[in-house]
Amino acid sequence: MRRFGYLNDRLFQVSLALYAVNRLVLKSHLGFLRHSRFDFIWSFSHSHLDDLLLLPAALPIMLWTQHVLDLRKHDSAPSWPELLAHLVIWSVICKFVGPVLLHLGTPDPWDVLMFAVGGIAACAWWRRPLPLTTRNHEL
């Protein structure tokens, strides 16, 4: 099993960069698409892209923190139970605690679906089998 890169992982870095670009650039500059035939681009960027990138961008930070605090005893890729635990935690915080208890944000169930899709895709990527040529070099 290969060692997980945590903050050096490429998927994490790309997800974090795309998250930043969406928050700082796309959301503020795609408004002209809102009432065009390409309004689905604005709608997806404005409503769902951040949610899709949440787990790929946040999970490595959380697992690295757990590793530094000696709460995570291995360096392998995130497991499916780890993903599920973080999916539940982030969903409760972002879609119940924030909107319902603190009156911050909107309790949108579609966001939880985007959290799950992004997390499942990321975990599948992180847990993909190594190519045969790479496995031979690790022996």
C-alpha cells in the first residue's frame, strides 16, 4: 500500500486551488452567464462546485492534523470508513449546526449529495490500485 501524501497529494492541491479560484474569481465574474443559455455554468459554480470540492480539499488537512496529533496511526490513503465519518461530520456541521442552530447558510440537501459525490470520487482516486510498473519499483 502506498503512503498517502496528505498536504503533498496532487488531488488535494488541485481541489484546493480550484476551490480558491471558484470562491475568489468565478463566483464574482460569471454573473453575466446567469441569464444566458449557459446559466447552468453559473448555477453549478455558484451553488455546487464548492460542495463537490469540500472533502477532496478538507479531508487531507483533517487527516494530516490527526496524524500530527498521533490520532491516526497509519499513513495509507483515506479509508472508506474515514471518508464516511468525515462526510457525516461535515454534513451535520454545514447543513444542520450552521443553518438551523446558528442561522448561517442554507440547509440544502443537494449540498450533502455534492459532499458525498466529491468524497466518493476522491476516495476512489486515492485508493486506486497502483500501475504494475509503479508496484515493481516499490519492491
